[in-house]
Amino acid sequence: MSKLPTFMSSLALIAAIAASGIASAAGIDVSDWGKTSKGEEVKLYTMTNDNGMVVKVSSYGALVTSIVVPDKNGKMDDVVLGFDSVEGYEKDSCPYFGAVVGRYGNRLANGQFTIDGKKYQVTKNENGITCLHGGKVGFNRKMWNIESFDSDKAMILKCTMTAKDGEEGFPGKLEVVVNYILPKKDNSLIVLYGATTDKATPVNLTQHSYFNLKGAGNETILDHILTLNADKFTVVNETLIPTGELRDVTGTPFDFRKPTAIGERIEQDYEQLKIGGGYDHNWVLSQPHELGDFKNREMEPAAVLYEPTTGRQLSVYTTEPGVQFYCGNFLDGTLVGKGGKAYGKRSGLCLETQHYPDSPNQKDFPSTILRPGEKYRTVTVFRFEVK
């Protein structure tokens, strides 16, 4: 159990900093990062805190392109997979490295859902069967407006974007804001999501960074030690759509309630592992937090990831009810990333805090429908330490 720092005691403070219009200062660097294939100019924002932790975010996709943190010997490494230029992120082969995904993160069965008796058909961009991460042109392929703010406590990148009514088939004009917050004294990346709509619509935003605590491109993540605070997971069918069953993890390879090496059981003869080619499932969190829980007190993390050789540890806290643990099963070495390193199978993993996949079609799952007059607001904290 890891105690969150005092800075996180008030999310209202974060909002106040962003609203106050405090000018960007030395802690945030803004540079040109080339142009998209459409000729759009892309900016790269670099935040560096007092400990030397670095977070880089692109105006294309609101992508987290880099997170640099120390190991137990003080050696700094970039621990998220990605590319050296925007061109790599534009390619269809890019598996959502570092992206904000939406309007609906994860999968929707048959690209369909019904709201108030009206049936909607959205883009089926995954094998012509499911809608994955918002469709063909999801939020990861949008240009975002970014404002930077700096205070004595934190640096903030306020990323905003508008999704039009009918984009990819989704109803409603959706106003989206994603705040990336880097505290000055604590090695955490706080992600604060917000959205409003003018029509009822499903919303499920998440951050899709691929982590390797050895450093991006350095071997597999199979010897990383993972803990998930979850008693159940959502069982999926052969198209990775939930069946509706919430299965107890007891006695299965999906039991990560105690620290366990990711590779320890990944090749076991278990139907759900065969379907996913490994782990690519949503875990039902046992103790989801509310916004008011983010105060100066001890909280159970949703997930803890530890890498023994570097001593790096990542703890994930969230207000979301689920987390998708994906261990890079479909990476195959054909993608060449930062520094010319190829990303082989299981060379990175995702911990995507979220509502459950296909929730609009599952009456017993927590609702993901946002209605006019309501505010979508969730928080996830990625906290880095050395042990």
C-alpha cells in the first residue's frame, strides 16, 4: 500500500491552477515536432519536475510519447514504447502507443449499441467485426489544442478536443478535456479526464501507454511482477467481447492478487489465455475509488508493477471500475521504435483504467452513457518509485 503525496489532496486545486491561466514557465518546453500527413503542425510539450522525471506529450493524439524516470541506481530511462517522430504514430500499424483512446475505449460488439430505444451503428474497425477504441479515426488520430500551466506545485497540460455529432457513427457533440499533471516533487503522472455532450452517448476514455520498466525496447515484460487488486475478470468470447460473466480469479492464471511474474502462467492451457493470445482482459477492481477518495490518506492501488533488475515500481490508482491488462501479445518485432529498437512480442504492457468493454450492450455492467447536463470526470494516477 502506497501513501499518495499531499499534492493529490485536492483535485479542486488542479482545476484552479488550470483555470487561473498561470503562464507557462521554465518547467515546460514547447517545440515543433514536424507535420502530419495532412500538413498539420504538431507540437511536443516536455514537462520536467524537480526530480528529473520527464513527461512528453504531443498535440497529435494527446499522445504520451515519453516518460523518463530513474532506476534504483539513479539511471534514467524512457519506460514507454513509442516512436521518435509523429510519422510512426500516424501509421495504421501503430497499436495506440501512448494514446488517449475514445470515444469508447476497448470494444463494442458488432459496432452497435442502443440508447433510449434507438440503435446506432458505429465503425467496425477491428476485422470488420467490432469497434475498437473509437473507430477508424479515434481520438488518437485527432489534433488536440494544448494549454500549458505552471505553478509551485505542478505542471499541467490541458488538452482539449471536440468530437462532432455522428463521427464514426457516435451520437452527440462531445467536448473533451484531458489534463496531464506532473507534480514538482512527486514522480507521478496524474491524468484527469472530463467530457460533456449534447446528446446521450457512450463515453469510455483511457490512456493507452505501453510500459516496460526496464526501458523501452529492452527485452520482454514477462519477468515484471504484477499485482492487480481484483477478485474477478470479464470473460470474453473469441472476438474478445465480454460474455457477461464475471469470473472469480481464484484458481486461474488470472489471479494477480499477490505479486506474480507475468510470464509465470501465461502459457498455461486455459481457454481465456488462448483466446487472447495471452492476457488481454478487463479485471473488475475490488476497491474502485471515488473522486473524493483522492485525499492525503492511504489508498489501495488498482495495480502495482515491479521490475526487479531496475527496482522501478509503477502503482496505478483510479476512479474507474476496471483495468484492461494487455501484455503486448500482438507486437511482433516489425515496429521499429525509439532509437531504432524493434518492439518484439510482449515487449510492453498496458494498464488501461476504464469501464468494462461493451458496457452499452451489457445491462449488468456499470453504465457508460453520458447525457446532456452531466459531466464525465475520472482520474488515474501513474506513480513511479524505486524499491
